[in-house]
Amino acid sequence: MTNGQHVPRAGHPVRKRILYFAPSRAHSDGLFGVLGSVPGAVRARENGGTAFHFDDVTLRFVLRQDAVEAHEALHHGYYNAVVLDLRTMSGRSTRLEEHFEKTMRLLDLMDAEPDIELRYGFHRILALISGRDSAQVDDLIRRLGSRGIGHVLRDPSVCYLDSSCSRLPAPAKFGKLVVDELVRMTTAGKKGSRALCASGGGITGLYFEMGALKCLADCLPPGALNAFDMYFGISAGAVLSGILANGYSIDEFMAAIAGHPSERVPKVDLSLLKVAHVNLASLAMPFENALRGFATTLADVVRGKANPSFSSLFLDYSDLLTAPFQADGYEAMLRFLFTQPGATNDFRKLHRRLYIGATDQDAREHVLFGEPGLDNVPVSKAIQASLSINPAFASTKIGERYYVDGAVTRTSNFTEAIRKGADLIIVLDPLAPYVSKGVAGFASRRGLLYNADQDIRTASYTRFETARHWVLRQRPDVSMYTFLPANRLRKVLSVNPMDHRPYFAIWRGAYLSTLQRIHLLRHRMCGDLATHGLVLDTSRAEAVAARLEAATTVRFADFFADGKVEVVPGMKPSKALRLAARNPDEEVVCRYGEQKTAVA
């Protein structure tokens, strides 16, 4: 598009599917007639819609006249744009108001979508409007703008559909405007980046993210998880973000945990009950503080300045409790992986941008290791800082500052991803609370530790949901897909977030819940991934899911479609990018098991 004119593109025609909402058949017949009069247009019936072929673009219109049916259509197919026809046939203001109210019902349904990631972006809606009363039309355009619709074409012909109208301008002019605007809206191309954001959740949260990533890897082209432009990790998610950014596959890491180590990734043991994780360095500090405090108290008692009680002693010496573990052992494991051939422990040498979120313990501020000024820290050390969650782990000292878990100040860094130019974001968040749907009092009977864990999860999830809902409404151009554990799985995750043992059960639940989410969102994911050069194919994941659902005792082999462990190494990020690249105007096919859906 140059100066409002359609610029032909090289290669085969671009195909776009348009949901067309019209108040009557007469409106659609009129618009299709107008589009057919555009020079070079060829009209055809195609896949239950009306298609117009031009030299370099094909626009296929799927007509809906009922608001509920139109809204339902948006849940079952990918549409590059929505056209709302508000034009009057006779110019009567009453009819224009009727058309507007009918359209508002559709917009209300779209706007009330409870799942924010299923809400159709209003920035991809084109409204056509006309009427004899200019003030009325101006007011309706303003009301459309207040709903977030920024694409409005005013039909200057006013009443060309009415045979009694004395002024019948050439309809082809308006038809050309409609075609040019739709082409501009749907072929502008996404210039943004792809980002993966992984949140915290302890060791069980780490297992959830592994299972979810395994499912995503099975649904995307080989190496796609290593081809994101940016990775954002917090706490447990920092581990996996660093691994993917360094070109390791999720298969390799899971295999090392499940007893299938490789030369690149030796056996991984996430148990905390090892000497390497004991906070030996801090054991002496409580005794030193205790002796110093006892001496001061004793001196005060002798001088008659103090009369200590049990409560005062308890309160005064509560700081003797220190974190029992440190994350040095995990840092050593990651340092080994990141110093292998083809990997790096230096943020500045990574092929992909990696950002690790942590919290400055004293300043109570979120920091992003990997940003300029904070990219000289070894990646493994930054991840250790992000893992240091109280009360389990001691803080991590880097330079002269002390850092703790990034989840203290942020649940996810998807807002940072958007600020840095991402418009396709995959979010993993295991830190969601279990919702008891049985008899009241379930939580109260579980004890202090369970409820403390649930309170943390609830606070974190509420913070995340509020931010996600607000941001995606402000930035409808951003495609974000969030994967959370199903409620049944949350119950397992909440027993003990630091329990390293139930990884098979968590992997299984994570894989199945992720595939379920993909099935719900697949019509949207298919198109959004396609704009970034990725084809969604769930056939392999569905075969794995069938094995997992049928297995009474889950084995690692069940996470492979043929039941054989075939660990595929990760790809060097630079090579993976070339594999994912494609012509953004090329038509792609998304595969859902035996089904195939064409999306431009």
C-alpha cells in the first residue's frame, strides 16, 4: 500500500478470510455487487463463502446476519478481518439506528468474552457506514471509536442501494476503497518478535513447564522452541528459558531427569536433600547473633535494665531462623550445561535475547538480568538469583547486592516482552491456586503450609490475571497464549512445591492440559503462528495424548508417539530461525489430527 493505493506483491496471490456481518441479504448483495465492479475482480463461490480474486489477493467473505452466529463463527475459524456493514439502503435515520444496535449486540458479545485470549481484536474490524444525516453518522463513528474500532469507511454514495435515490455515483470507487483497506489491514504483516515467558512455581512448577513445553514442541516444527526471539524466565521458568535460549531441546532435559542422560545433558537430580543444597555458609551466623544478643540481654538484666519474658525472647531472636538451602548446586549444574560446545554462559554471546527476572532483596525492585548493565553476570548466576525463594533458599549475592526470587515482584515478564517489541507471546504459569469444588472447609483442614502456599499462588495469579486482562485490551495487536495447569493438576502441584518425585504425573497432566488449551485456541493460534512462520500441527501431540490417557503407569516412552524414546537434540538458534522463516503471504495449512484448515 503506497499513498492509499494497493501495491501488487510478487508471487502467488495472498488469501484472506473475512467474516462479513450484514443486517440483511440486500446489504450483502449490494456490497458484493460493488466489489465485483472493481476493475480486475473475479467473483466465485468458494468453501461456503463468496470470494473475490484480484491480481495479487483473494478475499473470501463468510456472511453472517445473526450476532450470536457471527460470534460463534469467530470461535471455530480464523478470520483475518471482520467487516460490519452499517450502511443504510434508504437513508432513513431510523434504519441506521437499527443497523447500529444490531451491530452493537455482536460487539457486546465479542467484548464480554470471559477468556481474554479468545477475544477477537477490535483493531481487525472494518465498519462500513453511510446515511443522509451527517451529524448522526458522525456520532455513530465516534461511538464505534469508543469501542476500539479504528477502521471506518464512510460510503459517500449515501443511498446508491435505493433506486429512488437521485444521486448514483459509481460504486466501483467505494468498492476499491473497501478492497484497499482490507488488504492494508490484513497484509501489513507482523513486524514484532516472538517471545516465551516462563513463570515460577518451585520444582513442581518446573515439571509442569517441562510437560507443557513438550506438548508445544510436538505441535510446532522441529527446533521452533529454540527459535523464539526473546526468552523471559522467572524462578523455575528461568531454568527452562536459559536452556532453550542455549539451544537445548526440552526432550534432552526431560530425558536426563527420567534416567536417559546423554553426552550433552548428564543425569539431572532436582532433589533438595543433598549436601550441595544445604545452606552451610549461613549455619554459623544464627549462633553468632544468638551469642551476641544473649550477652547484651544478660548485661541489661544485671544492670536492671531488662526483665526478659518468653515472648520477648521469642520475638527478639526470631531472626535466628535462616533458609535451610541454597541454590549453588543448581547453579553448578546450569554452569556445566552452558559451558558445553555450542552453548554459552554469557548473555552477550547468546543468539537469542534472554532475560532473567530477580528481585533486589533490599531495594524490593524487580531487575532483568540480560539487559544492558546487567548482562555481564553469568547466566547460571542470574538464574540462581531468580531461584532464591524464601524461606527455602538463601539470597544470592551478586556484586554488592543480594537477590531473591523474581516472583516476589513479578509473576511474569510478558509486559516487558511487549515493551521490547514482541507481538506473539507464549506464557507458562504454573503458579495458580487449586480451587476446591467440594464441601466447604477443604482448605482449612489442610493445615498451615498448604494454605500459605495457596495464598501465595492466589496473590500471584490474581496479579497476573489483572495485568494480562488490562494489557491485552490495551494492546489487541499482541497475540498471547497462556498455559496454566488444569485444576486437578493444581492439587498435585500444591502438595509440596519442592517435591522432586512426582514428575511423571505432573508431566502427564501438563501435557494433556496444554493440548486441551491448544484445542480451544487452535483456530486463533493457527493464524497467529502462521504470520510468524510457524505451522501448527497437533497430530503428533494427539497420538502422545492417547498413549498417556491409556497408560496405567506412565513411562518416559509414553511421551513419544510410537512409544520409543527418541530424544532429538536441540537446534542451534541461528539454524532454527532459518527453518521457521517463510514468506508471510504464503498460505499455510494447520493440521488438527485428521483435520486440515487453510489459513492465510
